[in-house]
Amino acid sequence: MDCIANLKQLDTAKEQWAIENHKSTNDIPTMADVAPLLPKRLSWSCRSGGVYTLGRVGEKPKCSVKGHELP
């Protein structure tokens, strides 16, 4: 599923952002913060119409579509 792949890439970018910027698990990056760390082909929204939320570094990013979530 494309959405799950996007969520995995967002999660990896958040972790990289936190390491590079000495952030804690409670810090919350913006999409602008992680955009340079993402592949150009990443879709910024779910094909099912969902919207991504990054959340705190210590949390998994989320999609607003029910069932689209990282384990």
C-alpha cells in the first residue's frame, strides 16, 4: 500500500531530523523540517484522501484514513 510506504518514509525522515538537530522524542517536526530528507517522489497525501500528521518524534506518523497505520 502506497500510504504505508509513505508513512514509513515519513517516520524515517522524522528520526533522521531528530538525530541531525539533537531533538528529543517530544519534539514535533513540521513537514517543512522533514521535506529535505524525503525522496522527491513521496506523495504528501494518501491516495484514499487521507492527510498525514507527523506528531512527536517518539510517535509514529499517522494517516487520517482508518486502518492506514504503521505497526
